[in-house]
Amino acid sequence: MNKRRLNVAMIGYGFMGRAHSNAFRQAGSFFDSPFELRLKTVCGRNRARLEEMASAWGWEEIATDWETVVSQPDIDIVDICTPNYLHAPIATAAAQAGKIVLCEKPLANSVEEAESMTAAARKVPTLVWFNYRRVPAVSLAKQLIARGRVGEVYHYRAVYLQSWGKDPRDPGAWRFDPVEAGSGVMGDLLSHSLDLATWLNGSVRRLCAQVHTFAEGRRVDDAVTVLVEFSNGSIGTFEASRFATGNLNRNAFEINGSLGALRFNLEEMNHLAFNDLGGDAAEQGWRRMLVTGPRHPYAEHFWPPGHVLGYEHTFICTLSDFLSALEKNERFHPDFADALEVQRLMKAVTESSTSRRWIDVSPSAVSVSQASGPI
Ligand code: SOE
């Protein structure tokens, strides 16, 4: 079959640039796709680092001026993995030039920016790299919930815990700059947990939060705790921290329902724990499933059952699902509109912490339909 070639330009080249480059290279090998992705241009400020990126990952060209790159006629996809403050101008210019736009999370530095990006991109396909939806174990959790195996949800409990904020390798890094990053742990980690929660458990009705900074003189948040009421009647707790000593990348949730309970921790990402409350009470208990097939999400695209996957596969699966939606001319989730909902929740978190009160969040049609839709 003749594949349609899509030329990719990636703006940014840090840790996420490597994760995305790998996905662009691997997606077509693991998944059957009508598209052939060509790694055309990698763009950023530092020529030496761009040259390293190009030679390590096979980018054909390097460029230092994103404004020129995003309007080039031979570019089909613009992928953004820059510091957060550049997401809005690059995404807006790329969408206005008619490009497909992929963007790292959080979508923007404010709701206003996220709204205007979403409006600018309403006619082009978009993707936001909330990659943890595509961990096979998380996708299986979504399927079990959709099949009614958890029943009525009572509790949604999420933590995203890292510890590097206490002793950062580079204290001047953009992630600590409020102008460049927009926020600290909130956009970096809490945004992932909020995205997963609204996908798995539906929209949020109200929330109450505490935002805290431990490091003296630091101008972004180090830790956030949130109490939540969901529209489905369940209640939730969220904790995100870069000071959770002893934890490296613990992105975890537990869901307790009337018929079953689910537990996931990214640090053991090939496993999902399920406590099925149906049947004989004497036989109930946590069952830790190795989610690598048979019949598990994404399993047939990779290795035989029991041959585990890693962090990089979450980006490959995200991109492959996006390409398959593109082929069918269907809307992909999470897109800009979905990420705008996360941005609204983060704004409510800030407002609640500042005003020390509960904040009502009006549920939007987007997140409600997502929670009940297919994976
Ligand atoms: C750093 O805190 C980081 O790389 C985040 O930016 C990612 O989004 C998260 O997936 C892992 O941690």
C-alpha cells in the first residue's frame, strides 16, 4: 500500500523531544498505519544540541526560527515540546497555518491562553501528550470501568509523587520559572492526574485545594493537595509533590467502587490490581494482573505475553491512536479541548488555595462525554 507521507517538525529537544522522536520513529513499525512519518525538522535555540538530536534520532534538518518552520508548506505536523510559555504562540501560529498540532502538557500557562489555542485550532486535528492514558494497564482500567466491573464509584484517590524538587540538578531550570513554566508541580504532575481522573471517572463538580512551596525563594509550587467532588457522586483526593522524598515517579491511583476496586502505580506500569467484589466473599482479594496480553490493550502490537513494556511505549501508543483517528477523520482524545478542561481545573485549584474555599467547577459536555466514551 502506498502510504501518505506526513512531514514532522518538532519544536523543542529536551527530555520530551527524545520521547517524541522515538515515537515518531517507532509508531509505523509497531502499528499498521496508512501514514509514513518523516522526521523533517527539529527546531530550537541551541545549534550544538540540535545537531546532536538530529544525529541521534534521524531528523533531516535543524532550524532555529520556529516562526519560519511552522509556516513552511512542506510541514504537515508541528509537535511542540518547548517550555510551557511557548506552547500558545507556536500552537496558534501552526494551527493558523493549517498544520496538525501536537503539544506537550500542560496545554498552556493559563485558561485564557488555552481557550484561545483551542479556538485557533478548532479546524485542525490536535493531540496533547497526556501519555499515561495509553499505559496498557490504565487503558485496561478504563475498559473494566466501562464494562461496569467497578460499579458505582465511591472514592478516586490519586497521587503523583516525585522528590527531585528538594535537590534539583539545575535550580535555574525553566521548570522553576513562573513565567516560563506557568506553575510548578501543578502543571507538571497534577495535570496528568487530573487528566486521568476526568477520563476514568468523569467531570469534577467542586474542589478545595492547598498549594504549597517548600523551597525558600522558589516562585512556583512544590506540592498540591486537592479534595474533589465528582459529578457521578464519588469523592476524590489528589496529591502532587516534588518533595515526596523516597518517591521517584509514583503516578498512582486507586478507585473504590460497589462491585470492584482498581489500583495502579506507574513505577510498576505493567501491572493493574483488581479486587473483584462479585462472587464468593471468601475468594475476594487483590489480584495483580500482568497487563501484557493476551487480550490486553495494545498487547498484540508489541511482544508475546509477559514481555514487558516501558515508558516510551506510552508515547508510541498515543501517537498510533492519533494516526488511526486521523485516518478515520475522527476526533482524538485527549485533544486541545480536553486539555482546556484540565487547565480550568488547575485554575480552580489555584483559586481555592488562594481564597481558602471550595470552588464550583461547571462540568463541560466534553469531559462528561469522554468519561463514558470508548478508549
Ligand atoms: C518531570 O517532572 C516529568 O518528566 C514530567 O514533566 C512528565 O510529564 C512526567 O510524565 C514525568 O515527570
